Amino acid sequence: MSDPACNPPEKWRTNVFTDVAPALHAWAALEEVAPVPIYQTRRFAIPWHDTMGRSAAITPMIVLVSDEVDEPAALFPFGVRQSKGIRRVEFLGGKDSNANMGLVRPGVSFANEEIKALLLRAARQSGLSPDAFALSNQPEKWEDLRNPLLGLPSQPSASFCHSAHLMPDSEAFHKQQLSADTRKKMRSKRRKLEELGPVSLLTARTAEEAQSLLDAFFAQKLQRFDDKNIKSGFDSPQARSFFERCCISRIGRADASVELHGLLVGSRIVATYGGGVHRGRFHGMINSFDQDPSIARFSPGDLLLSLLIEAKCRQGLAMFDLGTGEGRYKSNWCDQVETLFDTLIPISAKGQAFIFADSGRRYIKRAIKQTPWAWAIAQQVRKRTKIPV
């Protein structure tokens, strides 16, 4: 008897590309209509693969699902990473992606057995011999579209995604999200900074401004990681190349991947924030602030975030996304905590053993991150040992 997991209904056809070029036309068509985070757009995923992905020897595995009349129905921008003898399928974007989801044409739906069969068939078609699917940080839905992978074998991700519904009136938004005492303290801190020089928001409009903000980001971020003894991926030339492509090469264009913002005190950049806009939603990606105690004690990062949110309210954006991970400032600004899940599907015998171990690792990581006292201890261990947690 044939295995239904290996024989999906004929109404769906799969093509798998190990190079992004043949998939670009269908990818562009689905980007126009599919609710999806910015991380699965061409302007983010492709520069990431060309820099960070290639340095990690990740091979693209772009899965295109077409319907009976050969129209693109869904596209999954995967890559295959080999580590410790295991070849695992993951979303392009790696740890730089806060939310992962396939591009699915509105009106298209898959039964659980259909989508699993399609993924397994794509793994065989790829010729890359992957051992397992390990698809992290997936939202259960996006813009009310149910994630087609939600019904597959999975477990909760280690962290949540934090976001906020914006308002046209930024003052009303601030009053809704922040207490009167918090707003008072922020006004006081801004006045203290203004004693050192005029405080203003800089949004990069030229390559020179973008380069200055990016240089400040790397200097501030790496100093903070060094002070905390945290191992960082930002110190690699590939990381700098990736952000230079995203932030500078498309500066001023509507399809820019990452826009850069900075808080200035006089001409000094005391905080930075970078993120991209897609489908009315700002996705926060990177941030930093000046470690100088005379600056840092006035919370320049919070002040920059306040000004940036004000600007996004004026632009009429619907959502502001602060991404995954733990942080007091995220709880202050965000009224939405979105649960994420990890899809874990073995393909080979090695993959079965890997998924068993990886599932346990992810469970422990989540338990630590969601338990305040355990997370505090883990951060202290990381500071002493420089082991990523």
C-alpha cells in the first residue's frame, strides 16, 4: 500500500530550486498578495543568503507549490544547513529572522496530511538529502491567515513575538501603552540629554547617513556584547556585509530591506534602531545605544523608540513589531504577545535521533527563558563563560 505522506494529491505540484533565480518570478507574484513577515521577502532573504547563509554553507531549498493550472499557490524559502553530520531544513534568515512563514496565496489551504506530504516530497526532490525539518519561530497566524504548518508535529518556541497596534494619534498610543509615571520619567530624561545638546531623530536618507548610523550601531553593539561577555555574530564581516546591502544599497527606495534611525545629541549618535516595513507593519530588527554612563543613564534607546513610534504613527502604519526575545522595553511598548512554534519533522534515521535530542534542547531553553529566576542565572552563566544561551 502506498504511503499517503509520500503521495500528495495531484492538485498540488511541487518544484524545488537550489538556486533562488528560477524561483524569483513566482516569489514576486506571491509577495504581492501573501500575508507574510518581511523576513520571507526577496529583499531580506536573498541578501541574507548571499552573505550570512553562504558563510554558513547553507544551500537554498526553495519549495514552490503550484495548483492544477500551474499558478503559484505557496512558496517556502528554505535552506539546508549541515552541522555535526546532520542536514536540516530551516527557513532562510537564520537567527536574524524573528518570524518565519511560507508565502501562501489567499484562498489556498492545505490539509495537514497534504502539507506534510508536500514537504517530504520536496525533500526528496531537492537532491540535498536532508535529515530533518527544523523550522523555528513560526507564528500561528499572520494577518488572520492560519499558518499551514500549524497542524504538523511541533512544540512552542523558546520566545514570544512582541508587537503593538499603532494609532494615528501617537500621543494617544503613548498614553495607552505607558503609565503617567513612565511618561514623566521619559520627559525628564530627555531634558537631561538636552543639557548636553539638541536631541533629534535622524532617519537615514542618504548612503552617507546610513553608513554613519550603521557604523555607530556596530560600535555600540559590539561594545555592549564585550562588556557583558556575550558571544556575538555581529563581529563577522558577513554580518556587516549583510546589513550594508540591506541598509545602504537600496537607500531611499520603497523596497529597502532595512531603514536606519538614530537619536542624536547634537551631532553625536547615542542610539540606533533598524527595521523594515512590509504590508503596513514595521519589523524591528537591530538596536543599540551609547554605553557612556553619562549618556546611557538617560535611556537613549527608549527615547529613540518613542520618537520612532511617533514617526510610524504619523506614517499611518498599522503595526509595530519588536521581534522575539525577552526585554522589559518590549513589554512596555507592546500590547500583543504572539506565540510561536517550531515544526520538527524527521526524514532519515539520523534525523529521528536529531529531532529527539533537539526537541529536548528546545524544551529546556523555553523553560529557562520563561522562568525569570532561571533566565537570570543563565544570563550570569553566559556572562562568565561566553556560551550562547
